[in-house]
Amino acid sequence: MVFNSSSPYPEGVISFLDTDLYKLTMQCAVFKFFKDVPVTYAYTNRTPDKKLSRTAFKWLEEQIGKLGNISLSTDEYLFLKKHCDYLSEDYLNFLKEFRLSPREQVVATFTPVGEDTGDDSIVGDVDIQIKGTWVDTILYEIPMLALTSEAYFKFMDTDWNYEGQEKQAFDKGLQLLEAGCVTSEFGTRRRRDYHTQALVFRGLVQASKEAEKKGFPGKLSGTSNVHLAMRFNIPPVGTVAHEWFMGVAAILGDYKQATEVALRHWVACFGNKLGIALTDTFGTQEFLRAFTQTVQTIEGGFPAETFKRADGSMKTYAEAFAGIRQDSGDPAEYTKWMREFYDKQGITDKKLIVFSDSLNIERCLEYKKVADDLGFQPTFGVGTYLTNDFTNTKTGKKSVPLNIVIKISSAAGNPAVKISDNAGKNTGDKETVEKVKRELGYVEREWKEGDETSRWGKAIFSAIMKNKIKINSKPEMYSNVRSFVISCDEQGPPCTHCLARNLEGCSYLTEPPAQLPATETRRRIELELMHRWSTSTYKSLASIPEDNQWLQEDMPRWGLKHEYLLHGMFAFSALEIVLCGGAVVIEEDYEMYYAKLAVEYYDKASRSFRAQLENVTAENAQKVFMFSFLAVSVNMALGQCTAFEEVYEGVLDRLVTLWELLMGNASIADQHFDTLISGALSRSTEALMVRTQLQTETPTSLSKETEDALERLSIIVNTACETPTSSQNTDNSETNLRIQSYRASFSAIQTCFVQDSKEIFKGIAIGFPALAGRDFGLALKSSDPVALLITMYWGVQLNTLGKMAWWVGTFGKKMVDEVSEMLWQPEPGHRIMSLPEWRDSISWARVEVDLMPLGETPST
């Protein structure tokens, strides 16, 4: 491909083939079997804070209209005929004459936020509805998503440029190929624009050539974007999307038969080609029931001989398909599950496994090892990480992509739904989702991390169980935080500063949060919050599947008797609505409303909770323990709320508070261990013990970079332990405490990295304060540089957690950012900070959390 990388392509969608291959393969199958079925599609913005101006929307409308002018050129037809021989001649002839008709098929609307002044600069929400026959409308999804993303970054977030994109892609590609990853570019849907994607793919192609010269084992297998594949003369890659199974199921109306019917029609259209099965549309468990069935043929499709074994009997779908694609849930657990499945089926062929869910380099390398060890051929479809990875030229911070989707919402007049291996990815009519779950006997995956949010709650409890750490336990540790932080001098409902410190007054908000709503509205909101808890929020506090039952059923019962726990649950559920969406009762300006509501409920809860700490008994120990962890989670979540950005105190101030809360949580667990592991938690306790034993037997799999980083930290800590303190007034006992805290905290952070690499306990980082001990917390409170450096490593672990736990969010990354800037310049006469390992450790931590190394300036 030859193009001037400094001269962008024309805006918008420039070719009929500027789409992902799986839209063409699905259209081919729809054309053969379901072309006249009426369907609808709906647009969802999962980042509702990112809105378009009226100017941006007008541009988007104009570009949507232009889609009707695009048609398949002769060159494009010949490319498909040559490189995509699985597309039938009848379909290709149809495609030559095919046109989109956006005026008749697409309705896009703009709803201003607040009063509509008519000004083009006013921002608002966009809604897109698509309606027509399936064959006529199936191709809208990809260009519409790409255009919406382009509109946002053309008019709203404009502080970025193309500089360095090709080199960045080259570097990423080379790392993947050196590690042996077979990689495809999957980034069309959420790219910044076409030019970005072209630059990225050019960088990947250059990396592929360089890798070949160096003998690297990896391979660039292609791109899902058919137009780029044509320009680079590379076959496009892709097979099928959830839409195929969703549409067939809605048409059929029988979800128990739908998966097999969808598989049957797919192989009837494509035979043994395009044989990568997407397993999670209605949960992988349901898919595997169909996958074990014998292939059924259809009149007009491929003949039975295509699917016969050597002995003349028919293959199962699992045998006929070349492999599977993982797109939700825990990839490592999924891979183990599929290995067990194939083994039980007696299938010995080396199957492909395609990973495609929110990948980056670290995850690709992690999943490759798992897949290799289990006898699969792994490949990786990497998307937004490649085609929308930009830095804001003014702030130097990451320019965050949109998270937008367009999904088929009905077919043949029936709702179309998706029920994936991650409840957070379920889509479609809620009543139909619940109906289908009941019909299929669907349950949340019983993996140790089966749901994206079900991984983190009790890592600290696990640490206590494994180590039985003895901590100085004082009930007042939750209230004595006020002795070393800023206090407020004005009365009023508490802001996040006061909230974290249990202060009575507040001077940070110019106007106080709204009081709890009037009785009727409050009743509806509390019903909403409890429903949210029982259907979603509880999962984010479950570290293993066995936790789900008592969190979902026992916690609400406890809340009926213990109001502080009930209000804590309300606060946490309200924060999930703020950060994850889904408000029901109050939909206008819901983020600010539910954020203030969370503060109100938490303030009421924390006041009552302090009294409970004075008298922890066998009867209330489990409730006090759970609220103490809710307090940690709420405080972390509050730091993610944009509603409080102006008053946010910074990570370091909040860190000391969180440390005290986590130590208090550990103290309760230690004091009342026997009570906590009985009753409602007994099943979880037994499961944790099994996993603890498994963790002991599992080998470590740290990356080379992490091993080197821990070695550098070891050198720093050992040197610090040998270096006398600079204070003339420090006695031997204080020196010994300092040395002990350094050694204990280094051992703790090393344990966290090692255990996390074993993938038995995820979120073990939450247990770091309990492992490090109270003396280290005191060193942290005094801003000891070595303690802060070790804490920065903790931030790296929390950053990994935050990518999967909504209430942790960006806390770890912000911690690394703030601490690294404090520690970069050595203090005069501070020998430890002058060690070469000091800055190397800081640079490693920043790179790990996707921050620019200090000393470098962002490109302009």
C-alpha cells in the first residue's frame, strides 16, 4: 500500500469494503436463508459522558446520508472473488448491485442536554435506529460506529494528532510477533478515523517484515477491515458475530434449538470454511450443548459428505469447526474449560482459539501461555488498543475512546438478545433476557472469575486466612483518621473529603448535596437500589462463585436488621449506577443525582457503623466485616466520580484513609476469624481453602519485566535497611521498626505479584495492606520515600485490578502518577533516591500503567 502518512484520507467512509469481514460473511448467509426477514438495530453509548455537539451531529447525519452513494467497484468485486472464495457467486452478484438506503432505513436524532438554545455548540445525546430487511440493513453497524467515533474526535476531543501512530503500532506489533503471537487487527468499529487505522496497519505490516527478518515466531495474519486488506493485498480475516445467533434465535423463537439451528445454517452456507465458532451469545454452557450434536444438513447447502468422518459417520459441530472465539468472561478459565470439553469429546485435533476481548500486549502474552500450555493454537484479534490509542497533546494524558455499540434489537418482530459469559455484556430487551435465562437454565458462570465484576471482594480475607496476620486491633482506627488530615470548618452534608474521614462538617462544596428524596420517590429509589444490588452490584464483592449466594441473599436480610449495612449497600449500588449507567427512577443528570445520593447514604451508614465498632460480637461480626469492606469500596468508587472532580483530594490523601480502612478490615477478620468462617460464609471458606492449596501447588509465571522490577526494588529495600537514618533523634527501636516495615512490605508486594501471576486469586492486591502491616502504614503516613516507592508498585497492581473492577477504576494509575512525580527528583543527601535502580523503578511503574515516562514530553 502506498500513501502519504502525513496527508489524511478524506473524512468518513470512503469505500463499500470499509467494514469488517464478518458483516459480509453474515450478509452472505442471510442472503441465502433469511434475506426478507424484517429487523431493527439500536445504538448504545456506554460512555454517556461523551456527547456530541449539534455541529458534530450534523456532520454525522451528513456522513450517514453519504453511505447511500457507495457501491462495490469492479476492483473490489474481483478482490472478494479472488480472496474470499467462500462468498457465493450469487451473493457477489447481488453485492455488485447492492445499495444502502439510509434515508428510508436510518433515523438519527439529537437530544440536547438542558435547555435547547438552538446553538450549534450545545451538546446532547445521540440516538440511532435502523430498520429494514436483514439483508438490506446488516452492513450499517460498522460504518455507523466508525463515523460516530470520528465525529466525536473531530469536533469534541480535538487535542490529538497522528504523529507517532505508525511507530507506536510498529512497536506494539514487534512485541507481539517477538513473543510468537499470531495477530490480526480488529479495530474498525471504534477507530479514531480511517487514516488512523491505515497508519496503524501500515505500522503492523512493517513490524511483520522486520519480525520475519529477525526470525521472530509470530505472524501478522491480517486485518478484519476488508478495504485495508485489499489495499495491502492481504486476505481479510473474520468469521461470524453474535448477531447471527441473536437473529436466528429471534426468528425461531425457540432458544433451546436456536444455537444448533444457527450452526446448521452456517455450515450449510460455508461448509468447512469460516469454522471459528463464537460461543458466548447465550452463554458458553448452552452453546456447548449444541456443539456436541451431529451436524445436520440443509437442502441447498453443502452435502453430508463434507462433514463425514473416515468411517462414514457424521461429525459433530465441535469436530467440524476449526476452533472457537473467546469474547467474554475470564479467558484463562474459558481456555481450561474448552480443553476439558474437547478432551471429553475425544477430539484430539489441535484446535484454534481466537481471543478478541479488550486485548493489549500484556493480555495477549498471558493468554498465549495458557493456550499453548493447554494444546491450543492461539490467535489474537486486537482492536481499539491499536486503532484508538492516543495521548491528549495538552495534558499528556490518555485520550479515552468511545465505548459504543450497535446491536440487532429485533428480528421477525421478536426481541433479539445476547446473554454472554459476562453479565455486563448482556444486551436487548430485559424481559426477554430474563425469560431466555429461565428457559435455558442459565446461571452466572461458576468460574473463579466468571463475571467481569466478580473478582475482587475478599482478597484481603484470603490473605488473612493464608497468613493469620496479627495486627494491633483498635476499634477507634476508623475514627482516628481525622488526627492527621485536613478538617472542615463549615457545617453541611459531607463531601468526599469529609466522607473519607468521618468528619461532621464540610467546607469543600459550594452547595451541599441534595437531601434524601421525599418519601414516595425515596421508596422507588430504594427499591431500585436494592434491585440493583440483588441483580448486579453484589457480584463486584464476590471473589469466588461461592460468595454469590450469601452476598445476594443473606446481605439484604442482614440489611433489614442492621440499617448501617442497608445504607452502605444503597450507597454502593448508587455508585455502580453512576459509574456503569442503568439509572431507572432518575434518568436526567443521573450521574450527579446518584453520586450525591451515595454520599448521603454512606454518611448515614458510617455514623451508625462507628457505634457498632465499639461492640463487635459473634452476632454482628460478619455484618461489621462486610460494611468495613464496603467502606473501602465506596471510597475508591467516589474517587472515580466526575461529579466530585473539583473537590477530589488526590490519591495520596485518600490513600492514607483507605490504608486505615483496609487495616481495620483486616483487624476485624483477625479478631473474629472463627465467627467469620462459619454460618453464611462457611461454603466460601471451604472453597477459599481449596484454592489456597491450589495456589501453593501452582508455579509462578511472572514476566521478565516484572521480575526485573522486583529485583530492582529488592536492591533498593536492602540498601535502605543498611543505611542509617538521617535523623539525629531516631533511636534504635524506631530504626528497627523502619527496617522491619521495609522488609515486610517488600515481601508483601512480592507476594501479591507472585500470587497474582498464578491466576488462582485475582485481586490479591487488595490484601497488600494486611500483608505489609501497620508499621508500614505509619511510614507511608510520614511520606517516607521508600515506603512511597513500594506503594507505587502497589499502584501497578491496583491498575490491573481497576481495568476489571469498576470501583477501583483508575485509582492505581493515579497513585503511580502522583507518587512517581513526588519521587522523581532525589532529595538532597538522600542516598537511596540516588541509586540508578530508583528511577528505573519509577519508569517501569509508569510504563506498566500506560503513563509517559518522566523526563519525556508528549508529542505535539
